[in-house]
Amino acid sequence: MLSESLRPYFEWCGNTWLGTAVRNTTWAFPAIETFHLLALAVLLGTVLIVNLRVFGLGRQYAPAAQLARQFEPWLLASLGVLIASGIPMAFSEPSKCFESVSFPIKMGLIVLGIVSQFTIQRRWVINGDAGGGKAKLAAVLSIVIWTLVGAAGKGIPYV
């Protein structure tokens, strides 16, 4: 649960034109959530394809580092859609996000995932030895973080 000092910020979010528009339009939230979930599927798909390749799984036509470079535009686009769709969803249900144990966990994991993706993952998988121990550690870390982001997001209405 978040600190009570953040409650006014969450209330302000809910009272913005964005929060009000999404909340008061019948189709807006389901449409936005559809794009959000599709972007999450693309993100998890790219993460799995690249990181399972680090372990030697999948088609052998390209090394993990090459796959990571090829899939990076998809990963970046899906991250952009996730953020762009997540903001109006959170603004439309600020009290649910404020009271949820899962919401701050998801936000922290997203930050951790983005930081690890552009530091550890880049250094050890894309630019380093993609079959070495550090790359495998980065691969496991990436898979776990992004899977937990999805699980924490699913828990927001319930936990």
C-alpha cells in the first residue's frame, strides 16, 4: 500500500480530463486495456525469444545478440504502448491503484525491468558473450522481471 501522503496526487489524477474521460466512456477502458495487453504480449514474446536463445533454445539461425538487436524495435515499441496505455488506465481508476498492493510493485518492477534491459541486458547479451554465465544470468533476470510485471498488473484489481 502506498503512503497516505500520495493520496492527493492519485485523487488529482482521477479528476483530470484523461481520468474522467476514460472512466465515463463505456468503451475507452476496454479498448485501452486491449492495446495494453497486446503490448505486454509482444514485450514478453520478444524477451522470451531473445533470452531463451541465450540458453541455446529455439532456431539456431541467429545468435542471441543478433536476435536482441533485431527485436529491439519491437521491444521499444511495446514499452511505449504499455506506458502510453497504462497511464490512462491508472488515471481512470486512481483509488484502485492507490489501495492496491500490486500497483507499486508493478511500477517498481517496470523501472527495474527498463533499467536492466538497457544496462545489464545490453552489456551482457547484446554486446557481450551471449552464451556466457553473465548473459544467462541477465536472461533469467529479464524473464523473471517482465513476467512479474505482468503478474503484478493482473493483481491490481484483486490484491
